[in-house]
Amino acid sequence: MFSSIKEIDAPELARRLGERADDLHVIDVRHFGEIATGTVPGATALPLHTLPLNLDQLDRGKDLVLVCRSGARSAQACHFLQQRGFANVYNLRGGMMGWAQSGLPAEAPPVA
């Protein structure tokens, strides 16, 4: 879909979250109903349609990892952020399906 988008797989993301979580910001771009079923531990819920209104919440100094169900919407989010000057954006390859297939735990998002 977007050839210039960097990807990270679920085991690598889990490793980085365990070692250097402060250097990452994981953002789940699914709808709130989807996110309620579970997300990457520590992820921020920021549905794709709200991303343009919430750019100020994103730290340009951190690696941003975008997550959705399969990797398609998060790839769109990565492309959108790259167009706005964000350099360190990564798509979670396979999305939450890939996360689950890797046997990694999901957690309920924090209630805002």
C-alpha cells in the first residue's frame, strides 16, 4: 500500500516495550468499540478519524507505533503522519491480529 512506511513486528515491539518503553508511543487507531476488546499494553486510544485533531498529543521525539486490527488503517495513519513531518513512525505489521498470533497479551485500554 505505502512502500515508504517502516514496520515493526509484534515480537520486536514487545521487546522494545520491555526494554525502552519511554522511547515509544504506541497508538491504537481503531474505533473505541474495537479497542475495548484489548490493545497493546500501554497503547493510547486515538481512532484514525480523530488523528488530525490530536497531532499536538504526539511526541515527535519518540518512535510512534501505530496499531489497528490488521495493519491497513495504521499504515494510513503512518502515511498521514509522515506527510506532516513525523519521521519516526512505524506500522505494527499484522496489527492486533499479528500481536495475538504471536501469543502476546492484550489489555483493556485505560478509561479516560
